[in-house]
Amino acid sequence: MRRKVTKAIFPVAGMGTRFLPATKSVPKEIMTLVDRPLVQYAIDEARAAGIKEFIFVTSRGKGALEDYFDHAPFLEQELRKKGKVELLEALKATNMESGAIAYIRQHRALGLGHAVWCARRLIANEPFAVILPDDVIAAEKPCLQQMVEAYQETGGNMVAAMEVPPEKASSYGVLDVAEDMGSVVSVKGMVEKPAINEAPSNLAVIGRYILSPSVLQNLNKIKSGAGGEVQLTDAIAQDIGTDNTVYGYRFRGQRFDCGSKAGFLQATVAFALARDDLREDLLRYLQEMVQVDKAAE
Ligand code: G1P
């Protein structure tokens, strides 16, 4: 039996410049898909995968995130008084057990690898998950749960993977596949943001990882890579061929790039259409819009 994965790191230190001016005062991770902030989707996915300790790597200006996970007794009391049971339940899902959540500051924006490294003392010597809340994945079985199950078989390091259009590969970490076993692939190389035409494949890393603590040791000594930043991809790649070798996992589900405006809007529509209370009206509206658009052509 492998060691259980009970800790997850959520790197949320990014400035979210693509969403300025909104992110001037609102952390990107608090921006809402329908009525839940991005970060809530990430937390729910982690919980479903058995995560018990939630480590946020934050930065200046992210105070709203800490408030979001705090209990809100006054608000709860008001809702209880008014008999708003459903809203009370929704609020409860945001409460974190005392001590289950930790915040570490990344003092300088040195890259994703550095952000993960900032949490090293809270991870110590056990496997851990990393979730990038920008990557929202709609799936029947949550993506990280799928990965935890696959990881029971493989061990090592596992990254979520998805085929992307070849011309988009340079926006991602990309896998050089050694053996393709279907949903699991073994990896013989990984490149962060390869130059166009230099990607080893179009199998891209998506923001879910199960990592061995050896990656933290690799991060101790790694130099900056693509974009002048300390890259998590490079630190994981150093484990290829060791006892903690690297696997890609083709998850089942639909991934939305909520780090981009287009992806955020698509996710908003998709999650709204999945809701019984919104579906009918929204669908009618969208159909009308498409017709108007077509008529104008
Ligand atoms: C990060 C990772 C990259 C991965 C991507 C997935 O890049 O460095 O390997 O493919 O997330 O979303 P970022 O999007 O932060 O530039």
C-alpha cells in the first residue's frame, strides 16, 4: 500500500494581470464561476480526493482568500433566523476545519516551482498534490481523485495530461512519452513552454500533480528555466528514470483555462448550463443570441 496523499498545495500568489482591473482589489481565485469562487472548485476537488491539509501559497493582496475560508458566524446566524437552509448549507461547504488550512507567503514572484518550494516545510517527507485553481476541470469523478487512484498503481510522480492543438503546445509543459499505456503514459522528458515546432508531443501538462517529496529536494538546487522562472516542470523532470519516475495521466473530464478570459467565460456558461435552476433560461438566451448573430451575417 502506498502512502496516502493527504496534503495539497494551492499556488495562488500570481498577480492575475490578465484580469486587470478586476484583480486590482480582488484576488483572481475569488472570482466567481456562477456563484462559487474559483478556489472553491479546487478545494472541493481536493476534498473528494481525500486531501485533509490545504496549503495556500499566497502573496500580498490576497487577504480576501483567507477571509473567504473563515467561518462567518454572524452571516450564518442571520440566515438561520430567516430559515434560509440552502444558503446555510452552501456557506458551510466553505468552512475549513481549524488547523486544516495554512497560508505561506511567496515573497517574490520567482515562478511556480519556487511557489511550491515555499511550502516544503509543511510537506516534509510525504507525497503531496498540487492544484492550480486556474485549471478548472468538470468531471463526473473529480480529476484529482482519478489521479490518486491511478497513483496507487504507479507511485512516482504523476501529472495530469491532455492533448492540445499542436500550435498551442508552447503555452504548456509538454510530455515526451516513453510508453503509452492508454490513460497512463510513462515519460522520458518534459519541456516547459517549448519553442514552436520544438514540442516533443502535443500532450500537455494540466494543473494537477501528485508529487514525491524528492521534487522538493530537486527544487532546492534548481536554476531558473523558461521565462526566467523556477519551473515546477523542470524539477519534476529531474526525477525521470529514478525510483520516482514520472507518469502522465489522461484524465476524463473537460478542462477550462480560467487563467484566460475566453476560458473563464466558457466555464461560466458550462457550469451555469449544468445547473437546473439556470439551464433553461440561459439556453434560451444563448439560442436567441446565436440566431441574431446568424441573421446579422
Ligand atoms: C503552468 C505550468 C505548465 C502547465 C500549465 C497548465 O503554466 O508551468 O507546465 O502546462 O500551468 O495550466 P502557467 O499556465 O502557469 O504558465
